[in-house]
Amino acid sequence: MSASARPRPTTRPTLAHRRTRRTLAALGAATLLAACGTGADGGGDAASSDGAAEPASTPAEESTLTVLAAASLRDVFTDLAADFEAEHEGVTVALSFAGSSDLGDQILAGAPADVFASADERTMARVIEAGDASDPVAFATNTLTVVTPPGNPAGVETFADLAREDVKVVVCAPEVPCGAATDAVAGAAGVTVHRVSEEASVTDVLAKVTSGEADAGLVYVTDATLAGDAVDVVDVPETDAALNVYPIALVAAAERSGPEQVELARAWIDLVTGDAGQAALAAAGFGPPNASAP
């Protein structure tokens, strides 16, 4: 019985004193019931000052979106992830960066992932053909450039200088997108690069140059831009011979997780390919997805 309930009136005026006692008893019972409903066990609904029940607040359901992305996308995707989480309450974006070839191998081996962003179409095609991703969309392009330690101690001025035996050059391994681009550039230029090391990712190449372990390295323009004063950039026209197209795709594991996970994954892809994502990529030095090699 609620606190506003009243006992049914009797039609016998001669029992007025009994009616009064019953009214008092009913009010006492109602008070007791109200106290029980809001007791220490928290079982009742909280009431507002006018007696209406307050709706219980429901916390947002927590979800994780796993994105595997090429190492060259680290800074841009990290910033975009913060924006995505702010727009999607309860969602955490788990980012994993490495060489595209390594990431492709992880997906093929069954690693959990919802979205894959590769630094080349070759790696993406391998994953698509295996049925582990679908609907790839190009979202950026990138080209190589030559970087040296500050001051350019080896005096590298042309692409042909990378063939000198006194110049220690670090490049990406051939199976990695930046390595495939290096081979394409060197082949087009007819230059045999004096390689002292082949690395698994472009960030590893950059690290060896900035540490002084190498006299020169071939990295993406975006990585050279990000490195700032830690490297000197040697602009050589030969690097225009290779243009890397970056595709992004939904991973099949997301589809197996259900429609809600697919919706999140597609929302991330929309962010990257939309105005905000494209502006962030352009600011980092990436070219537009529809760019073409000279």
C-alpha cells in the first residue's frame, strides 16, 4: 500500500470511533511499507520529493575496438582514437602498430582484430584473398624520402650516393611495404643501394638513423616530417617512382563478433575516410587516396 492510500469509509455513523482507529492503523502500515521499500538492502526505487519514482541510471556498455595499423600511422591514429572514444561512450580503441606484413600475418594466424589499415595494397590483398577481411577502401598515400643524421656527416646529396661503400644505408626489408617501395625506387633509378641492415618497419629504420648507427635511410615522408630536427632530409626525385596506397578494411573477426562490433568497426573506418580523418592525415604529410605517381 502506498503512502497516499486511504482506508475505505464506512457507511455506519455509529462506528465513528472505530473508523478513526482503523485510519490510524492504515497510516501506520503505509509508513512501515514505505520504510521497508527504501531500506538498507536498496531493493526499492528511490523516490523524489513529490512521491514519483526516480528511474535508475544504466551505465554505458563497455566495448573494445581493436585496430591493427601500419607503423607509419601511429601518431595520426592515436589522435583519432581519442576523438573516437570521446564520441562513443564506453568504447576503448585498442591500437596495435607494426610493419604491415607482420600485421597481415597476425590476422591470417587468427589474431583478434576488427579493422586493418595497411601501408600497401599487396599486403591487404593477401588478407582479403584468405577471406579474413573485406571491403577495402583507400584512405591515404605516401612516398619515400632519404634521411640522414643531423648535419649529414656522410655528405649524401643524391640517390646515387646511397651506392657508395662508405655510406651505411638502412632500409626496410623487401616483404615490408616500405621495403618494396625502396626496391622499386632503386630499380627505377638503376642504383644498387649499399644496405647494411634491413628492418621490419619504417620506424626501425628511422631509429637507426637518428641514433647515428646509419649514415642514411629510406623512410616515408610522413616519418621524416614527424622526426623534425632529429634528421636531415635529402630530397631526391627518384623516390617519386613509388607511391604507396594505404587501404583500410573490416576484418572478418569483427563480423563473427556480431552486428554491434561491425557497426563500431565501420564507424572507425568512416572516421578515417571522412573529413576529420583526412584532415589529420594531410596535416601529418600523407597524400590523398586518389593521388597518382608522377
